[in-house]
Amino acid sequence: MRVFLDANVLFSASNTGSSIHGLVASLKRQSACVTNAHATEEASRNLQAKRPAWLSEFLALSTGIERAEVLVDVSDSGVQDKDKPILGGAVAAHCTHLVTGDRQDFGALIGQAYRGVRIVTPKMLADELVELGLADAPTPPPRP
């Protein structure tokens, strides 16, 4: 399993008390975690503005996450221009999943596969990991 982590997932995972932190920690032990400069820069910017106390955990979390440097053109995906580097990075890195909490921008693709990449929420991925028998996968609470 190769899982691409969106900026909002990286942001939330930087909170050591969050279920997303536990999910990403589990993923890092059992799978290949991937992100790109677009996602890490957005997460870092948002952390600096909203949760600067989480920045040290963000840096620690980034260790062991592969950085994809190539993007694929995803113009036919229907996602907004600002999200194309995320989806394009996941496709280029041959990820099996793109995990995002961004239901507003990825909503039409949530639960769907695009060019072999299944777009899922953290809860959907955690549920899938549990179904696969990976018992230490925590289940994040559902999003409102």
C-alpha cells in the first residue's frame, strides 16, 4: 500500500493527541507514506499561522515520509487547480490511496478511484486497514 498524505492530513497528524496522528504513525510502520512539496508547504504555512506549537511534531512526522517530486497532468479529474498538484503527485508516485479530509474540494472523488488512486478520508482508510487485519489502525471519528 502506498498512501499519499494531503496537507490537511499532515496538519492534523501534527497534533500528537489526535486520531489522525495515530493513523499516520500506523501507516508509517506498515506502508509507504508519500507526500509532495505542495502538501508539505501548505501544511507548514497553516501550522505556522494556526498551531505553531505543533511545528516540531510536524518536522518529526515528516521523517520517513517519501517526497514525490513529479506531477502528472490531471486536468480531466474535475478538481480545482489548487488541488491538482496533490492528485497529480499521488498519481505520479503510483500511490494506491490519496487520503484527504478535504471533502469540499475532493468530494466528488471521495470513495472513487482516479487513475488507480483511491481517494479516501482518514476514517475510510482506517476502516480499510482494520478490514485488512491491521489491528493497530486507530479509527478517526467521522467528520461532521
